[in-house]
Amino acid sequence: MSIRGEEWSQFADEVLQHIEVYTVTQYGDKGPDPAFPPHRDHT
């Protein structure tokens, strides 16, 4: 793996740890997400 790929992989691992250990315990697992509202078909 390239150096950049290895750096990205390490960063991604840290983000995943943050999600699992902090975010999910603080806010719960997947629920309504205001950043991604349900898609509305405008046909």
C-alpha cells in the first residue's frame, strides 16, 4: 500500500473508533438524520 493509502487507512480507523465509542454511545445508532432528509419524488 502507498504511504498516502496507509495514512488514509489509519485516519479511517480513527474515525470508525470515534463513531463506535463516542458518537453511538452519545446519540444512539442510526436514526433520523437531518443532514440527509428522506428523498421526495417530485414527479
